[in-house]
Amino acid sequence: MKKIYITVIASLVLLSCGGDKKNSTEAVIEKGDLTQLRAKRGELITQSDALLAEIAKIDEAIGKLDENHKLALITTIAAKDTVFNHYLELQATVQTKQNIVLNAEYGGVLQQVYVKEGQKVSKGQTLAKIDDGGLGSQLAQMETQAALAKTTFERQQNLWNQKIGSEIQYLQAKTNYEAQVKAVSQMKAQIAKTVVRAPFSGTIDDIITEKGSVVGPGTPILRIVNLSDMYLEAEVPEKNIATVKKGTEVIVDFPILGETFNAKVTQASNYINPANRSFNIQIAVPSKNGQIKPNLTSKIQIKDYTNPKTIVVPISIISENAEGEQYLYVADNTTKDGQATAKKVIVKTGLTQGNYAEITEGIKNGDLVISEGARSVKDGQKVSIIK
């Protein structure tokens, strides 16, 4: 059949070229006659149309006689056991336990702010001072009275030890001294409220109230943040409570920073929120040179399922019949020249991840699963595998 095809084509080509060398295309071009060139062009166009029509007729005849000419072209993928991981995708927010606003505990004029925004401070460092309204002077008087009460008490104690004086005098001196000491301690605690100190080491993020402002108890003065101990917080649906726990692997992605890294769940809450039926998890994150900040959002993928030995195929090649059964096609009875028979196989799928699905039943290791052309073949149809 191929020899007939080649012979006919060769004959048609010879006809298009013509046997007369004087009227050949090269000869007409050499003459340089415009009229003859146009005439030759029209002749070639007519011959080309006839040639194409003849080729179409030959193709039709070949299709009727050659079985291989009618085979559907497909590609296959060899099914093989592989590791399948499923990830739960959620959104998380960066939090830090050391991110607080320091409020005034005492009312008065904000006398001094000793720090600036962006300044690093140490735990216990004095950050601001509120005018004590004369409490310092009162403390000095009370300390003087306490010193006198102490002297009186010590003398009465010496006399009492020598059996001199009455017991009531001794007890009055002791009670007066102890009361003065307690009053001094209370005044010092009151004055301490006029001084704002750093509860932990960190950075001054914001000066909220400026020097000279009148403040009262609860008035915010400044914010201090420590970025060395941050974590991601996310809400996980309660259905995943058995698979998401402390130590579960997580892929963290900060799209806005272009940063992706692997981490683990550091804490899983034991409390389920009744409002949305979810529980909180925490994931420790590094500082990354200060780029990761509180309230920054991220995308996390929590690995909640792993099958170390299963077959995975593209979702696009899986179809469903009227009974709700899922199926795909495999290339059966494959020959050396790539010919095979398309065979429909009912399958059961597990979880999906991205564009792939886990096959739990129906396909075995080594099967040739039809990929390209899977939607156009039928059960029992002859196919040709493209290598």
C-alpha cells in the first residue's frame, strides 16, 4: 500500500512539473517575460489544487485498508508505588507573647520619657517617669518618723530586757515602730508606680504619650516588643484533632517575604471553640533578621496524612460513570510496536493533593495508565502508544 501511495504522488509531481523543459519554471524565469511568468504561476496553482485533491482521495483509500491508520494515539504513565503526603492548608498569624503596651499606674504629669522609638532596652530599665505629686517629700518625713520610732522601740526593748518599765510601754513602742515601717513600705510602692520600667528585654516600638502630657491610671504610654520569641497561631477544624498534634510537620510560607521553611507544631490546644468548632495550634518561627513581625499573615501546610506505598495519578484522567463509580483506562495487551487495547478499570480513590489523587484500589504496580487521550478512548478500543 505504501508503494502505491509513493508511486501516485511521484506521478502527480511529475505532471505538475511537466515534461517540457522549455516550459519549465526555471526556463520561464530565465526568459524574463512578465506575461509568461504570470501564465506559469496560474498553471502551477491549478496543478497544486489538483494534487491536493488527489492526495486526499489516496488518504481516504489508505484509511479503509490499513488498520493501523485508524488507531487512536495515546500516551501512558507507568503506575508505581510512591510516597503520598496530604497537607491541610490554613492561614496563620504571627504572634508574640512579649508584645505589650505599658500603661500608667499613677495619675499625674508625664515628667520624662527616657527612651526613643526603635531603642533596645533591658529588663527592669527605667523607661518613663510620672510626677509623684509630692509623694517623695512625704516619704522622707515618714522615713524620719520611722527612724525615731525605731530608736524609741530599741530603748524600750533594752529597758524591758532589764525588767525596767512597764510591758505596755514596750508594746506601744513596738507597735508604733512596726506601723511606721509598714507605712514607709506602702509609700515606696506608691512612688514605684510613678516609674515605668521594662518588664522584659526588647525594643521600643511606639511612644504613645509624649512628655508633659497628663496621664491617669490605665493611660497607654508606650509599646515594647521582643521579636526573639515569636510563633504562628492558626485555627484547625476539630475533625483534624487526631492528626494535628504537637510535633506534626508543617510547611510555612510567607508570600509577601518570599520565605518558605519547614517547622513543627509546638503546641496544640486542648480546648475546642464552640463558636467555630476549631482548636488553636502554635508553630515557632525564627526572627529572620526582623522581617517577620507580629500580625504578619502566612500560609501553612500541615502534613496530616502519609501513605508510604501507594499509586498516585493525575485527577484529570479520572472519570465517573452514571452509578457514581470512578474509572480510568489502562493500555492492555501492549505489543512491541506500541499497539494496545484500552481497558476501562473501576478504581477507588483516597485523598487528593494538588492535581493528583491517591488510588487505593483498581490499579497495581506496573500498569500502563492512559494519560493523554484518556478522555477520547473507549473500552476495548485499539490504541497506539506514542513513545
